[in-house]
Amino acid sequence: MIYRLARPFTLNIFSLRIIPNTPLEKQMAEHGFAIEQISKNYRSIRPTFANVLLQLIMVWRPPRRLFNYWLTKVRAYGEEQNSYRILIHLVRIPWCAQQAWRHLRHSEFTTITGSAGYMLWKIGALGLMKRFFRRELKIPAEKPPARRAATTN
């Protein structure tokens, strides 16, 4: 499904984290899933091949034949899997650059939080960035109705 999505699109990928002493934790334990506790960062994702493919496809759509071959390497969550720690970071770098460009282009600075975001706003850097990167939409002027040529009989 993700392969067929129209471009551009953005996926926000987060890891499932379990809050201790909840029904979800009990259900996951009953089914034998070892999910990391909520104390871990939910933005860090497991370096599985499936997650590598998700990161890659957000930036580049490989040829279908190659993508289908790579799908044969994907394993279910509970299965034993290889770890692709370096590869997942390598495919994430172009995605981060693409996201940064989109944020700059659309003047979307809500991802800059805390004191850094406040200081950038206070010194006027965010307003300056908006002026340089925001594209102004121009409303087309209305065209007057075309005149009909006078006909002679």
C-alpha cells in the first residue's frame, strides 16, 4: 500500500511502547511479545529490514521488481531477524534532509520546541525564514469578458 501512495507523502513512524501495569501489557505478555517499556524513546525504531524499507520508500520509490525482491527479506515482528543498525541510519539521513527542506519551504517551525524555538522566534529568525522560503500565492486578475465582433448584414 505504501509503495502505491501518491507522492509527496510523509509517514511518521513511531515505536510501540507499553505502559506498565495496563491491560495492553498483560495481553502482550500472554502472547509472548517482548515490547520495550515506555521509558524508552518512542522515536527510535527497531533496525529491522522492514523498517529500513519504510524509511527508504519515503524518499525513493525503487522499481517494483526490486521492491518485491526486498519484501522477501522482511520478517514478522516475532521472528528472529538481522539487525541493520548502520543501514537504517543511512536511509534515514536523506529522509531527515527532505523533512528539513519541507519545513523550511512551508515555514513550518513547530518542530523546533523549547528554548531554542523561543529564542529563534524572539530574535526574528523564524520571521526572516518565512520571508525567504514562503512562496506567495498570486490571485489571477479577472479577465474582462471578450467583446463580440460587430456583424453586418
